[in-house]
Amino acid sequence: MVNEAMMRDWVFEIVCAGAPDRMTDAVAWANRAAAAWTELPELAALDLYTPIDEGAHDPFVNDGAGPLFIAMLAFPSPEALAAALASPAFSLSLGGRARDLSWTGSAFERQFYPVAGETQSAPLAAPFSYVVRYHKPAADEAAFIKNYVDTHPPTLGTLPGIRAVMCYFPLPLRSDAIAPADYMIGNEVAFDGVEAFNAAMQSPVRQELRRHYREFPPFTGLNTHFPMNRTRLVG
């Protein structure tokens, strides 16, 4: 049962990865595609994430430069998301992708969690996001996800300066025009900027989160952490 104090929406994540010198071309493509995405019925929000090359520091993780961009299209219901993915306009918007870049498109239910002692979940408003993804496989995916949700979001919500906490739960929805990633679960935390993030990463809460990580049920999939700037284009 969903806690009514928590917000949720349904999102489609488009990730473009490649050599850093392709950033300009990749973001130019995203901006062109965004013109079509803004016309999708019931689109509630559209965010564009770009990597932060330096300055952000997590004492336990350094996964290097993130993807060239992440585009996140949000909808108010799974039905609205499914309709958008099935539309000819969306398929056409994905045309012209550079073949020397890597592309994935993945659907999620996105759950927002309370932060800083509040009882209501916090919306995504701050411009700095730490984007985390856990890829398959795990010995027991259901056990991994339950452990993660039971331990991580409540603790993340106590990080100093935290503005938002979200988990991303993969859905079977897909577009025929772009293949999904092999995600098991995703996470995102938001801060006002790099300095606030760095301060949070030096706190005892970050140490506690690392202890949680060591106690996760067994998994062997890729686990990535990328600091990114987020720009709200719609919503």
C-alpha cells in the first residue's frame, strides 16, 4: 500500500552516454527532442540532467563522469506514460540519435520520500542531484529492493541539507524505439548545490549509509553514482 503522505509519478528516463567531447552534440539533440516532448499529452514535468565534472566529492564512491545527459519525462499516471510511449510523436522524437553514443530508455514508478523530519514527501526542486542506479542481477531481487527501501530512504532523509529523496522502481513499459537499461532500482537525492552535497557526504549519516550498503543482500550488478545538474524545462 502506498503511503498517501508520499508523492509519486511515472517517468521515462532517456540516458545518453559517450565520450566527453560529444557533450555539445548530445545536448543539442536533447534540446531538439525536448521540443517534441513538450507536446506529449499529460506531460507533467521534463528535466534535463548534465554531469558535474569536478567539485563534488563522495568519500566512498567515485564513478567518474556521468552520462552526457539524462532526460526525465514525468506523467501523472501509468496510463498517461504508456500512451505517450506508444504515440508516433514520441517515436519520431527519438530519431537522429548518433550511432557512436550509447542510449537507453527506461520506465519507472518514482516515489518521493519525506526529508528533514517532515511527514510529507518533498518535491524535486533543488538543482543538484546525485543520481544512483543499481543494475541486475541480485541473488534475490525482491529481497534486495525491500532491504534497500526499508533502510536507505529514511536514512537519506536525515542527511544535512537534503532537499528531496526519490526511489525509482522499474516498470515493464517500453518504447519500441529505444531499449531499456537493466535496472533493479534507482535512487536520487537533491541538494541546493555542490557545497551542500559535499557537507552531507562528510556527515555521520553518510557513514551510516555505507554500513547499510555493506549489509545489502548479495548483488553483482553494476552500481553507479553520478553528481549532476538538473534543469527543469517543463513543469
